[in-house]
Amino acid sequence: MKKYRISYAILFVACTVLLFAYKSKLTTVLFFFTLILPIISLLLALISKLAFKVSIIYRKTTAEKNEPIQATVKLSNRFIMPISPGRMLCRFPYKPKNNIEYLDILMTVPACSSVSIGFSAPIKLRGVYRTGVEKVYIYDFLKIFRFGKKINRFEEITVLPRKLTIQPLLPDSESESETVSPNNFALNKNTFVSVREYQPEDSIKHIHWKMSAKLDKLMVKQFERSTGGTAIILADMNGYFPFEEDNFEAADCVMEIMLALTGALIAENASCLDLWYSSGEKSCEYMTVTDEEEFSVLYDIMCKLPRQTEIFLPEDTARSFTDIPSDAGEVYFITSQLRTDFINKIGDIELFFNKKLKILLLESQMLSEQQNELIGSIPRLGQTELWKIDKDNIELSLNNAISQYSKR
């Protein structure tokens, strides 16, 4: 734009010199034409600005991770002068990245016409992203004037956490007791209520061998799932890695595991208490989930939870919650990094007293010596299990861990 102004200034000076040097009708006409032309160009640009409209169409405002987010910007020019060039400042997905890019796009819109610009790219991380058009700039045909027009049409696009499918967490019990002691963890118990004749689809492990021998035919036990037990899930979404992208990816994985565990537990008539730190509220938050409706509320909260950029230690989150359900017997602690401080403080935190602790560790490709030492110390902590979860294949590794520990 600067070079066009310089060019016009040189032309105007040249016309002025010619006017005074020759004082002819031709130089006079040329001088006034050079003087009036920018005014005409200015007026036409102002009218073009008033006649220019922007509309945005979203295919949908929610998407799964790695699912393309599609938006179309329609630029309408209702004036007889084309808009060329113009600039549009906007925020849209442009390439497969972890965020929405700030774009500065050159545009051309013919006279009395409209053009559409489409955007489509996946987002790799969950969250709420602000997309839309901030401002457009329109130039006159001499390109010596520029007019900005604020659009400020934005829409929030929600990228959802992945929904993982995992196998049942609660193994069937072969206990024949008709009641479950309140001191035992009710989640891991089925109540034996009766026997019936064996059917081909029945599991062999449910055969009642004594009754089968007595009746001389195969009989199986029938169970009724006992309810009332509560599992506690503590999600550690702190960033322990040097790069922001790695931290955000790890936090997403921790959140997805928490949701997967919660969904699996309530599907088995169990109750689930989820604990996490909210960076938006600057406080520790919790929610008790007992059914699908409450799970949907939790999922919605997690979708819109701001990213945690400051460190708030999980032991502080655990200590902040003191109203522990009396029937709670298992704690699932999900983290991307084991810490010596946390391991040493487990025995001093009320949340972990007299409970089975399952530590779900997101494994990276390279583990430090300290991490390997801490992993080796887990078996010495009593009722504590370490589940190693591959962050690149969460679903498979989580199911493998469930199968491995359900056999113990």
C-alpha cells in the first residue's frame, strides 16, 4: 500500500510541474483529473464497505478429536464495483494441528456477487475453541486508502474427548454368601441367590460342582449384582513435561481414562466419585456419578474444562476432600508422572486409608531412572496396583490391565 501512495504522490507532483511549466488545457485537465481521482476512489470504497456483508455457516459446533471441523464463510458484495483486493482476519482450523489458527487471508469479490471460502481441518486436542471472522479490510481501486470493517462474528467449537470402550472393571465373585459385609468393598461382590440348570451360553466358572454332583446334572449359580459401593477416581491433569503440547495431550488422556472408568463403573450399577482440580475455578472439584444422566453432566463439564497450566499437586486435591463415602473401597489414581513426594505421602492421606489403590500411569517412550525406581517401589505399598497405560493406545492397554489384574 505504501508503494501505491508513493507512486500517486510522484504522479501528482509531475502533473503539478507540467501545469505550471506549460499552462495548457491538457495539463490543466490532467492536473484536475489527478486531483479528483482519489476522491472518487475514496467514495467508491466507502460505498463498497457499506455494501459488503459476511456470513458464516458451520456444519456443526461439536466434533470428536481428529474429526474435521467444517465452516464456510460467505462474502457478499452488493455494489457495482468489485472488491479487489481485500483482507479478512479470522480464526479457523486450517491445518491438522492442536489449535485454531489466526489467519490473514487475501480475498477478491466480484461486483454484485458473492464468494465462499471453506475451512476444514481436524483438531487433535479436546477443548473449546473460538472461531469466526474478526475484521475485514477493503481497499480503493487505487490502493491508497484502506477501510476496516469490524465483523466480530464468533462461534465456540467444542472438541470432545474420545469415548473409550473398556471391558467390565468388576469381576464376578463366586462367593456363596447371601449378604455382603459392610466392611467389604461392595463393588467387587455379586450376591449368590439361587441355582439353575446349565445352559450352553453359561460360563463354566459359575458351575455349582457340589450341587451338580448331588443332582447328577450340571447346575450353575445365579448372582445378583449388589449395589451401593463407591469407587473414587482422582485425575491428575498437571503438566510435567517441558513442552506444552505434550502436557495438553497427557491431560486429555488422563481425562479420557477417567471418563472411561466412570462409564464402566456406573454400567455395573456402581457409584463413582470423581475428583479433579479446575484451573478455571482455581479450586478442587468433585462429582458423584450414579447413572447415565449424571455421567452426561460430567462429560459436558470435562469437555469445557479449561486447560491446567499451573501445577496443583494431586495430594492437595486428595486432602481437600474429606467427606469420603463410607462404602468407598477402591481409589483409581490417573497420572502421567509418578512423583516421590506423592508416593511417600500416600499413607498420610485420609482418602487412601483402608482402600485398594490402583495407580494408572501413562507411559511415555522414554522413562527416567527415577520413574523406573518409583515403578519398582509400587509393589511394596501393600494394597496398591500399578496399571501401565500406553498413551498411544489407551483403549487396548487399559483393557489389558483390567484383564491382568482381574485374574489376581
